[in-house]
Amino acid sequence: GDLGPFNPGLPVEVPVWLAINLKQRQKCRLIPPEWMDVEKLEEIRDQERKEDTFTPMPSPYYMELTKLLLNYASDNIPKADEIRTLVKETWDTRIAKLRLSADSFVRQQEAHAKLDNLTLMEINTTGTFLTQALDHMYKLRTNLQPSESAHSQDF
């Protein structure tokens, strides 16, 4: 790609892969996204705990970005340990909600579900479970329905 020129001391937006590469080579200092702040993350966590439905997240890749930035640039992120804990608590709350929703979905034998405000990573954590559960439900339903060939015939 065409990136640069970079001027020393001036912030510039670059792709995450480049920022991490430059940081690893000690060529830059990373500035975390606005939402990666203890106060904002506490609000997000508390809101997620209060609501029955999934609340919008600050980024569709909040978990991935947090992991990358804290692994490679935690020295550039104020209160990195608190941020890690808050994001993990939010993640745990959302996954617990997702599991409860999936359990309710399977128990009520629903045909479809609305997954608003979920990130791809969150959906992928339960994707295998849900597809297997739906497959088993389908097999059970088809086995319980009487088939036409099973009718007794008079000879």
C-alpha cells in the first residue's frame, strides 16, 4: 500500500498491522482508540449488565483490538490491566447472555433468531453449538413424524 510520509511526533492513522509492526521495531508509540478508556469501558460494562438485550459495542472488533493492543503496546495504554479486566468482564457478560439466548432458542424450538449488536467473534463462539443443536432438533423432529411407508398394509 501507499503509506506515509510519516513526520516525527505527529499522530497518523495507519492500519493496525502496520502500527503493531512499527511498535515492535520501536519506531512509534501507539495511541489507543477513544473507547479504550477505563471510564468508558466501565459505562459499557454496566450498561451491558443492566440490559436484557445486547448493547452496541464501541467497535465490532473490540475484543480483537484489545488483545492486540494490550499484547504489543500495553506500555502505551494507561491503566492497561484495568482495561483488560473491564473488557473481559464485558465479554463474559455478553457470552453468558448469548448462551442463555441460545438455550431459550433451542428450548422453544424457534425457527429463527435476531442477533442485533453481536460481533462476529461472539457469534463464532456459539456457532458450532447452535448448528449442532439445530441439526439434532431437525433429526428428532423428522424421526417423530410418522412416515408414509410405515403405515400397515392389508394382505
